[in-house]
Amino acid sequence: MTIDWPRLIDLLAQHVQLSFAALGLALLIALPLAIWSVRNRTVASITLGFASLVQTIPALALLALFFPLLLALSALFGDAISPLGFLPSLLALTLYALLPILRNAVTGLRSVEPAMVEAADGVGMTSLQKLWLVEAPLASTTIMAGVRTAAVWTIGAATLSTTVGQPSLGDLIFAGLQTQNWSLVLEGCLAAAGLAIAVDLLLGMIESGIAHRRHARIWGAGIALALGLALALWPAPQSDKPVVTIGAKRFSEQYILARLIGRRLEAAGYDVRYREGLGSAVVYRALASDEVQVYVDYAGTIWTNEMQRQDPEPRAAMIAEIARWAKAQHGVQLVGPLGFENTYAFAVRPDDATRLNLKSLDDVVRVAPDFVFGTDVEFLERPEWQMVQKAYPLRFKGRRAFEPTFMYRALSLGEADIISAFSSDGRIAANGFVILKDPKGAVPSYDAILLASRSAAADPRLIAALEPLVGAIPVEKMRQANYRVDRDANKQSPADSAAWLDTAISTKTKGKNR
């Protein structure tokens, strides 16, 4: 297991920054609300009810809900509010951390003996003095228990911030899951768990120090936490090279292409950063807002998701229209198509194709009531699925959503009978799956297209470094590169596969130029 220490340390630092910021903000909100709640039962019902309601929402859904909200606000206030990255992650994690702090603080303050409060009144203490000198010290151990719980929850949930463009240890976990690189998953999990345990132990020392009045223990743990945060905030060494951030979605091909682009830009004298594991809508918005400078998308995705188009067009006309629209709406430049298409391709097992005489989606209509449909997690909510349903009256026995890397295995194991595969995926041929024809052309073309943000488009040297990739990647080479990452034995990392692909297409280009 080879660890990329610079990347791990960078992601750990950003994970610490996000977690500590969310926990600190939750404390600033929860403690005053707890004091108010103790003195007003109506407020207590509202605040505790709201915090409990938030806990019923999965953390990933909470992150997703902030995206459209902040997107609307950014339309009103401009770049001052970003719907991506740190801000939505901070807000979602803060809400998630409120309940344990608020509930424990209310419980701790209510458990203070009335006799102690009466004694404080008897010596003429003000409300603020009673709170600071009597109630808070007596409730502090209960409050600290809530802070410890919130800290562990927050550090764990922060791994999900990867999905909205905030770098964290979740980058390693998501990348490992999609490429079936279990050592990478283990690396991310161990780092996140180690961080949570370390913070919990230090907060436990503070809690114990308060309970037993051991000031040295409190100060020691507090200094250790402050030192850890300071190290996380310590600025990384600045390079004299320009920095380019490359985006990628959540499947192997995207990780490989991001690394391929990174190799070309590094060779041209740029430093590169990666924002990986992003959803389709998130990554395009990141490019439009210049938080990501370069990434590869697919013509059909931009056509249906961003442009809200469902009218079929020839491939060349579609790409030309996408280029015009992206430039006019967001200043995004289409560098060009890469030379291959990765469209949705419905696949079945070869024995089923032979036994049931399945050749096209028209044939699937008659067997659909006996079939379970397996898809990636996005497809059933995408316009393309609505277009397929409109063209073919498919009524499946059941539907199951998988992460892309597990979808093919589900078909092999009989957990699904037909899947919405990706045409450039090497696992289709490796498993002998049969791709069904789409005679009605319901699915638009999905040429892989290289996009550059406004700032990247204004850099001729950067565009010149990327232009040799246009039209240079045949689908056969992309399938081979994908399979090098996705196969079960002798797996390669996306970086190694990108190096192989770079050599393969460079050799081909040189051969053509001779």
C-alpha cells in the first residue's frame, strides 16, 4: 500500500479546517440557544424540535439541499456567495452538530440543583454571574459530553463534503470506491477515524479536567487542539507556477482523464490541483464559477441537464450549439471533443440475450415485467431516462440504483437483469455483456468534450497545452485505460492508467505525423 503523503496531508488539513469551523460555529449557535431554552420552554420546544428534525435528514441530503439555496443567493449577490465547496459544507455540518450540543447543554443547565441557584440569589449575584459562576461550571461536564459527540459526528460527516466540491478525506474514500482501490478507501477511513478518535480523546481530557479540577489537563488538551488547528491552517508552500484546478466526476474514466489533463499541464509548467468525486450539476457550476478551470464532460449531459434540451440533433450540430451556449451563458470555452463517445448503453448478460432474443430496446419491452433494472445513482432522475421511457414503454419489475463501479458486478451476479452501462467502459467486453440497440435514437450522443473556464480560456498557453488532446483518444484506447483501473486483478491507479493512455495516444499522434 503506497501512500501519497502530500495529498493525504493536504486533505487532512482541509478536513480539520472544515470540521473545526463547523464545530465552532455550532457552539456559538447552540450555547446561547440552550441558555434561552432553559429559561423559556416554548423556545426549548422549537429549538430542540428543529435540531432533532435536522438529524432525521441524511448528511448527504443536507449538503445537497444547500446547493440550490446558495445557487439562488449567488445569483442575487454574485461571487460573494459560492454554492460550492466550503460554504455549503460548513452550513450543513453546523446544523448537523447542533443537536448533541444543544440537548446536552439544556440537560446540564436544567440539572443544576435549585438550592445552588437560590444560594447564588441570596448572595446577590446577577443573572450573568449565576450563569458564569454557578450554572455553567456545574453543567460543564454534561455540555462537554455533547461537544464530544458533535465532534465525532462532524468529522465523520465531513467526508461527504467531497460531493459538493470541498476537498476532504472523503476524496480518498470516494475515489477508492469508484476505482475499487480498497487501500485508498482504507487510507481515507483510517485517517478520518484517527482524527475523530484523537479529537475525542483530547476533548475527553478537557471534560475530565473540568470534573476533577485538573487545570493542567485542561490546558494541555486545549493547547494540543489549538496546535492541530494551527498546523491545518498553516499555508502550504507557494509555488511560482500558475495553479490549475481540474475537476472530475465520480467514476473511473473521469479520474483517468483528470490525471491525463494534469500530466499535460504539468509538462507545460503548471501546478495542478484536483477536485474529484463531483456530481454532474456541481462540476459544471464549479467550472462556470471558475472554482474549477478544466474538466471533461459529455455532450448529452450538457445538452439535457444544463441546456434543458430534449430535441435530438446530429452530433456535430449538438457540439457546435453547446460551444455557443456555454460561451454566451458562462464564458466557458469548448476546447474540443476528445475523439470518443461515452453514451448510456443498455446491457444484458449474453445468455439472456441469446435465450430471449434480445437485440434492441424494442425487444426489452416484452420482457421488462420480469426484469430488474440496475442503474447508476443519477440516471433515473436524468432527462435521458424520461426520453427513453417516452420512446419505449418499459415497465420493469423493479429498479435498483448502484454506484457505477458496482453496477456491472450486480449484472454479473444476477442482482440486476439489465443495466444502463457506459459505452466506453472496458468491463462490458470483459464480461461479454451484450449492448442493445436504440433504434428510435432516444439517447442523445455523448461525445467526451474538454471544457475550460473563463480564466483558463484567457490563457493561450494553457489552451495550447490541451489542444493536442482534441480528437486524440479513440474509444478503444479509452476502454483499455478504463479497464486497467476497473479490473479485479493487476489493477492500476488512475494516474498509472493516465500515463499509459498518454503514451498510447502520443505514439499514435507521432505515427500520424511521420
